[in-house]
Amino acid sequence: MSLPESAPEAIAPPAVAAPSQLASTDTRNGVLAALAAYLLWGFLPLLFKQVEAAGSVLIVAERTVWSLVLLAVILRFSGGFGDVRALLADRKRALGTLLSAVLLAGNWLLYVWAVETGQVLEASFGYFINPLVNVLMGMILLGERQNRLQTVSILMAAVAIAIQAIALGTIPFIALGLALSFGFYGYFRKTAQLGPASGLFAETAMLTPAALAFVGYSLITTGPGIHADPYLMTWMVLTGPATAIPLLLFAFAVRRLRLTTIGMFQYLAPSIQFLLAILVFGEHLDGLRLLSFALIWVSLLVFSYDSFRRRGRAATA
């Protein structure tokens, strides 16, 4: 199986394929990658539940380290270390990558903590509003223009957030934090001039010193803990590929699709998380929170309907 960076090489040479065919194939590959990424993210709470005894900070530290190990193996065979060295030699690009790494770590920590504390419903709400955050960012930062129906969907999402706040009795900090951190991460990954694996390796490498320091601190202060349990440690090691593979797919997709197109796929993961929260984890869903979710679903339907309608018109033209 080819690696994410090598996917474009599988496309027919420019001398053979027309530009429109190349663009169509690139878009199709981006769609498939986005679909796979969000399906994998949807079931991620099941993995974190297996290791929740370790605590959210240690889980994030361990998943950082094991992600780096997997990415190093990928780059070893794909020859991507040269890109990483070039990145680190460019101060401006390195600073941007550090910023995206911090956003990624914050998103990881907040999400794992939400699963650990039984707040998967609010986490899923955050990822439901994330597509519309992407739309806003596309408009503000990238100059992507939206029409009336898409604007209506954004306003409906804002009302849904207000209803969620009323239901919780406080601002939904987890939901907003997850949506904003991942939205900005997607923006920086879209604008970064680096391949998926090499870019993620650079981000993870920047986080690894702090991750190793915390793992060492944990071993010294609390003993081996989860590291002495082969069963739990196996699950912990699996957090590496469970983290890196969806992110590689996402990074591959986000460089080939508009942010608004990416947004159309992002209801998949929170839908799975929503069902897991209620059916598997037993979280309570009252009427007011259900109303907020219903409004978000309607806003996403409006947005998706409009996007498909415009795509159909463009294809006809």
C-alpha cells in the first residue's frame, strides 16, 4: 500500500491525463481519506476507555511517543526526513508547525479528559459544530464565500450552542474548545507546505520532549502503574497508530479539499460518538440538550443540501 505522500504519484502523468481528470482524481482521493479518518475518530472513545485509569495527561503523553515511533518507521521507508530537516531549518515554517503542534496537543488533552470524565456527549457536540467553525474560518481566513443557505446553517448552529449552554448551565467549554482547536489545526495544516507524514512527524517530534518528561515524572512519582500491566500497555501502544493514521488521512484530505468540503464529512465522527455516549457509556440526554443536537443536525442538513446542490449545478454546467 502506498503512503499518503506517494498517493499523487499514482495519478496518470500530466502528459496523459487532462488537468480536469487530475483534479477529479485528487478530489476523490481526498474524499476517501476524509471519510476513513472520521470513521476511525468516531470509535476512538472505545480505545480511551480501555486506558482511562492512566489519566488524560499520561494518555496524551504516551500516544505522542507511540505516534512518533510509527511515523518514524513510515518516514524511514518514504524518505520524508529530508522534508522535516528543511522545515526545521526554516524558522517561520518551524514556528507555524510548533503552533499547530500545540493546538493538536490541546485538542488531544481536552478530548481524552472529556472521555475520562464521562462527557462524550459534549465532546460529540463540539465536533458537530466543528464543520461550521471550518466554514467561518474559510470565510474569514481564506476568503471562501458562502451563500444564503450556508449562512442560515451557521446561524442555526449559533442558536444550538446557546441552547446547549442553557441545558448545561454553563458555557460548553469542552465543545467550543474542541471545535476551535481542531478548526485552527486544520487551517494551519492546510496552509503548511509539508507532506502529511512529514508534517505530523515534525509536530509530534516537537511535543515528544515534554511527553517523555511527563512519562518519566510519572514513573518516578507514582511507580510503573499502567506500564507494569501488559494488557493495558498493549492498549496504550495502540493509541499511537489510532492517533497517527486518522491524522495522516486528515492531513492528506485537507490539502486536496476546500475547508467547506471537509466540513461536510465531520458529522460522521460525532454521530458515532453521540451513539456511543448514550448506548455504551450510559450518559444522560435531557430534552433541552436533545433540542440543541437536533438543531445542529438540521443546520448540517441545510449546509450539506446546499453544497450538493451547487456541486450538481457545477457538474451540469
